[in-house]
Amino acid sequence: MQLDHVQDGDQTHDQSQPEESVNCAISVREKVAGEWSNSSLFSRTLPILSILIIYTMFLQFQPSEPYLVPYLTRVKLISNEEVNIDIFPVGVYSTLFFTLLAAPACQFFSYRAVIIMGTFGKLATFSILFSGKSLFSMQITQVTYGLGAVADLVLSSYIFLLVPEKDYQTMTSYSQASTLISYMMAAELGQGLVNHGASLVTLLEITILSVAIACIISFFLPKEVSEAQEWGLLTIKYDRLQRQGFLEKIQETWRGRNLRLLSFWWVFGTAGFAMIPNYGTSLFDDIDSSANTNGHVLAASQGAACLGALAAAQLLLCLVYVQAAKSLSNQQFILLFSLNAVAGLLVQSGIQGVVVILQLSITKQFYVFGGYCMAVGVVFWIFCFRNYVKTGTVKLVSTDEERQVFLAG
């Protein structure tokens, strides 16, 4: 498509601007795909993938994580009820706050800078957890945890600025798998150390060392701005997005049926699941406070998820990230990721508020979480059934269809 057909005159130029921007988006994607098709995997994708895997491996190597609640109850002498009512909810609300700031922070600083800040937020979380002694200091760890959680969110969208569209799935799958493998190895290491008499403090010290290394590695992550300029990805940003208001950006970002459906699942499908890892160790401690099998349980769950990310390349959230990114035409990845995450956290906060107000036990809280996930599943089964009746297929999302909808609009 040619861009030089725009006639002179302000009125004509304004009317042709949306089509010009669309053509620009397509030409940029085609240009990038062409450049990458002529470059080797080793010289382009492999170095980026390598540094991301090393970074995520150290960041997620946290042998203390499966034993967080036992550490709080046995070492810090905080009751299980205080952990669930007074500490963990702070993490949900602080994550919501920092997630709201993620998109503007990435625009004002850079994706890489926000990832670095979030990584140091995680280091601060474990450091305060190690040295703090009061309930208030443990609540502070949840504030820094919220800052650290933003690093994971931004990293998920940052990947799409580093590689062309054809490599989205590969990069996301391997990055997700490295995270899960590291978590699994850390959980098994923690389990082995506990079985041989190591203290929970020792596990935390190993975690602090690993995250500190990740902080150093984070400075070596690729600078997405310079890479994007090299491949021409900032053409759209300077051509159109800087002249748009925030609401216009939001409307354009969520344009298209496919992207809305993906975002709908993203928001409601992840809200209930996100609470399970947070409260899983509390459930273990409530069932048998003397048991020390948390590491085996969490390692097994992460191992199964890793197989999904590597073998099938369709671990559900991983697949949603990739398909949403491919359906996005304006390269506003962090805007899409952060606002979907905010909406999910609002739903999660609502569930959190219900269990807190009702003062439910940890076991009954999991009944609520399970019931919520089942309800969301039923809703999507209804969507699939309606789609099957109308079209003869249960497929709700098609990336190609999304692009046609965008172009037709």
C-alpha cells in the first residue's frame, strides 16, 4: 500500500490520517518481517532469548517461596489468620496501584527501566522479609512486592518489542518455560534442604542472593527503544500515537472482537487463578502445620505448567499473551497488558473483599476460588456453544479475522 496518495490541504489530510496510520502499521510489520527473514536466528533472536532466560532463571529461583507462610508463622511468629487477613491483601492492592502506573512509567522512562525498578522491588521484598520483625514491616514487603510484580507484567509485553511477530510464540514460550523451570528447581532445592534440616532462613538467604544476581543482569537487558528504531517500529508512535489522547489510544488498542474476547478471558480467567499461588502455602499450613512437603507440591505444579509451555506451546495464559499481541495493531503492548491486568486485579480485589468480609477460613476461601473459576468456565462454554450453533466451529478467536476487522474499520 502506498502512503503518497494523500492530497494537499488540511481537511483532506485529516480525513486520510486513519488510513495512513493503518497503512503505516502494515508496512512496518511487513518491513520488519522481511528484514528478519533474511537474518539468522543466532545473530538476532538467540542473544535476546539467552539474556532473557538467564535473567528470568535467577529472578524466579526462590527456594523460600513455597515456605513463605511457614516462615511468617514459625520464624516471624505471625498467626496464619494475620497472614491471610492483614498481610496478603496489602499485596493485592499495592499490585493494583503499581500496575496502574506501569503504562505511563514505560512511556516516560522505558520498559527496561521499569523492569529494573521492579527487580529491585523484589530484592527489597525479600530483604525486608529477612530483617523485619513487626507485622507492619511484613505489610511493607507486600508494597514492594507490588512493585516487583510490575516487572513480570512489563517483561511479558517488553518481549514483543524485541522480536518480530513471527517469533512472538517462541520467545514467550521459552521465557515462560524458563520461569517455571527455575521455580520448579528452586522448590525442589528448598524441599531437599528442609528435609536435611536446613532452616527456613537459609532458604531466604539463597533467594536474596539469586534475586540480587538478577538485579545485576537486568542492566544488561536489551534497550527496546534503540532496537525498535533499528527495525522501524517507532514509525507508528511518532506518526499517530503521540497526537492521540489517552482515551483514543484505549479505544484503538481494544478495537476488534477478537482482542476484546481475549481481554475478557484475560481479566476474568486470571483473577481467580492468581489467588491460588498466593494462598496455596496457607492452605498447606492449615491442613498440616508440621508437614514440610510444600516444595514437592509446588514443583510438581510448575513442572506440569512448563511442559505446557514447551511441548504444546499453548500454556493458556502464554497463548493469550501472544494472540493478543498479534491482534494489536498500534504496538501499545504495555497499555493493553497493564489495563487488562488492572481490570483482573479489580476482580481479584472484589473476590478478596468477599472472603475478608465473610471471615472465611482458608479452606472455605478455596471453595470460593474454585466456584469462581468454574463459573467463568461455564460462561466461556456458553460462548463456545453459541459460536458453534452460528458458525459450526467452537473457535472464538482468529488473528487473521482480527486484522480484517481492523482494516475494514
